[in-house]
Amino acid sequence: MIELSDVRYGYDGTALLTDINLALVPGSFHFLTGPSGAGKTTLIKLCYLELTPSGGQVMAFGRPASRMRRDEIAMLRRRVGVVHQDCRFLDHMNLRDNVALPLSVAGESLTAHRAEIDELIAWVGLADRAHALPAELSGGERQRAALARALILSPDVILADEPTGNVDWEMSLKLLTLLIELNRMGKSVLIASHDLNLIRAAKGQANARVLRLRAGRLEMAGADL
């Protein structure tokens, strides 16, 4: 679905990523690890076409990203759900409306999708918080709401950038369980995380491949994880 071939990227003339090769296929589960500043967030942005590589090629759902128009990229992004670490919301809108926002942006009728919205909010365990404002949510509730928002358009690929970075261990495991369940439904999942304990927990439940960014290059992590 999304494939990076010999991709390179840098900032201000300085190389950050070099010769990156990655294939996100249906049902695949990847962890992306590496120290802060290694380029994990940059790599995720390349996967959902927020950034354009300085070299190499990104293929998205069978099409080269370099040949896509802006409107075509916008349509393609509906097939990719992204969970950001900072999980920003519109403060004046309640949780339910924030989760449903991508539907509104896509021009979909919220009334027609009412049952789906409520079912998704219940699936992430937030049915009783649907009318709460973002300021009233805990860190774990915000992260689960962010996951629900990323899923509202039924994407094929889930990209999660440090989704457990601001929550405790119990909530981290709950979020991991949700992501593993999505993978079992056939979704391709890529999680950027520096939490090795979380990665170890996942490897016992899913066929997860662990990739490490080191000195700008992507490599398979060893058994030391």
C-alpha cells in the first residue's frame, strides 16, 4: 500500500534519512524505534505524503507520489489514519464532534454516519465522555480520542507517532491492544515508539517487525529488544 524505495530526506542541507526502504502491506505490523532526533516523525510524514523526499520514490496505493496533484494527495490521505503524539483538538468542540471532524472535512453527512461515530467512540472506551470538551479529558482519554479520529474514515493504514508517550503503563497497554485489534482486522499498522517495554509486550501478541533508525538508515532490530 505504501512503499518507500531508496528514500532520502534532510533539513537545511543536512541529511537526516538515507536510503530508506520500507513496505507497508495489508496486515503488516511495524514498530519504528530510535533515539530522539533520529527521524521517526519525519519518516512517518514521508509515509503520508506530508513531506516530499529529496531522493528516491514513495509509492502510495500503487501510484508514485511525485506524480500526484495536491487534490489527489488529499484524497489518498483518507486511506491513512495518523495518530499524532500531541493529539490536538478544537477546544470549543466536544469529543464526539472532534472525532467526527474528518467526516465533515470530507463533505460527509454526520447524520448518515451517526451510528458509526457512536460505535467507534464506544470501541475506544469513551462512550461516557462523548460530550466532554478536550480540556476535560485525561491524557489517556485524549489519546484514545485521537485514535478514534484517525479511524473515522476507515483507513487502510494506521500511522501512530509515539501514541503512548504521554500516558501511564496501563493506558499504554490499552492503546496497544486497540492497535493490535486493528491489525488483526487487516489494517497495516506502523507505530513509532521509544518504549522498549511496549515493543516487547506487542511482540508477544502480534507478528510485529521492529525497525530501528540509526545514523539515518533503517535496519531490523536485533534480538536484544
